[in-house]
Amino acid sequence: MTVPTFRFAPSPNGELHLGHACSALLNARMADEAGGRFLLRIEDIDTERCTPEYERGIFADLSWLGIAWEKPVRRQSEHFDDYGEALRRLIDEDIVYPAFMSRGEARAWIAEEATGETWPRDPDGAPLYPPRDRTLSERERRARMDASAPFTWRLDMAAAMEHVSGAIEWQETGAGPEGETGVVRARPEAWGDVVLARRDTPASYNLCVVVDDAIQGITDVVRGRDLFHATSVHRLLQELLGLPVPIYHHHDLVLGDDGRKLSKSRRDTALRSLREAGAMPDDIRRMVGL
């Protein structure tokens, strides 16, 4: 029998705020109600911005909230080989390609090619990556790579979609931005050729998260609604890599006074600041609606 398994996966690149508290508390509560497991994962793939100090702060904040988690904690920085193996599988399937254009070059290319037209954008509002590098010959790609030209590995979305049959869906027990719930159809093509690995990091968030969830046996992914649309990419990668599919639950975001998503740069919503100001764990639960 599969044991319900939940996870909270923060990045130690700043202090936890009320939004993180909401997600951690909700995950822990749902795991407890399901008689399941609650895991903590440290998403420190960005080794330049993530620090041990912030990681210790995460442990302190969660302990103060009364949240307990299984040990050992999985740290992404200790599992680069897992992500590299997944990436190699996709490269071998010829659905990933090296992309050499910088952001500035991509913007310039779009400005020239999209004269008088609206260039498509992804759900986050960023322009889709131009098709130029996708059409380079293998000889040209190899020459550039041998010359140490900087590049990222991008998913060839059109080729990837040809590798899957039928509709890609997921079970949503929360709700999307437009109230989407129940069986939701994934639309990864809206993201274009997403980055799967960069020069300075062995894998992107999108690739790491599906590999980690599979390895850790995560059955229920509970996270903020800001990641609802990204689930389409995650479902595609799970299909391509033959990984199990969790149930997804996207919850309301905790917003600031200005109506915007909270940021780690906002000291007034940092859990440590609130604790030092005299707040108690029950105060935090009330503040996040739990």
C-alpha cells in the first residue's frame, strides 16, 4: 500500500516568509490528516545564492512553528548526478538541444523578426525562445560547443510533444488561477522551449523537481498557485522520463499589503522578524488563514 507522502521544498537563498509558512503548515497538516509522511527538501541547486546560514534559518523557523520532518533531508546540491542522468536520457532521445543565444540576443532577434506582430509569451509573460538554435545543424552545434561557446540545454517542445500519445493531464485537488480543479489538461506547449540546464547549474527547477519527487516517492504535491501553470511542464517531463504522477494541490498565495506575491526581500513578513517582534506560532497560523 502506498503511503501518502508530502514535501515542503524551500530554497535557502533568503529567509522564510508568511507564504512559505502557509505552504509548510498546509503540507504538514494534510500529511497528518492522511496518516502519511512529511519530508523537507532543500532546493539549493543554485549554489551561488544558497547558503548554510539560510538553511539553518529554515530549520529554526519550521521547528518554531512546531513542524517535524523526516530525516535525512534531501539537498539538491548532493544529487547532481541524478539530474544529469535524466538530462542525458532526454538528449539521447533527441528532444533537447543546445541553445546559444543570450537574453539580449534573443530580444534583438525577436525585435527584428516580429516586426508588426505580437511575439508569443509564456504564462509568466516572458517571450518564447526564438527557433534559430533549434534548426542549427549537428555540425554547427558541435563546432560551437567545442569552441566553448556558452549555451543552455532547452527542451524541443514540438519534438517532445510528438513523443507522448494522448492528452496529458493531472488530478488537481486545489484550484488554478481560473478555478481549474479536478482533472486538468496540461498545456506545456504554452511555455515553448524551456530551459532544462544552464552553464552554471546542472539542471533547472523544472527538471530537478520531477526527478526529486519521483526519487522521494512524493504522492501529493502541495504548493502555491503561482506554480499551477508550470505543472504542465512537469507533467510533460514525467511522461518523457516515465516517472510516477503525484496528485497536485495548488493553494492560495499569501499576498502583501500591495496585493503582490510576497518576496524574501520583504523583512516585514519574514518569520524570524515576526518571531523577534513577539509573534507566536498560533499568530502565524491565523495570519495565513490556517
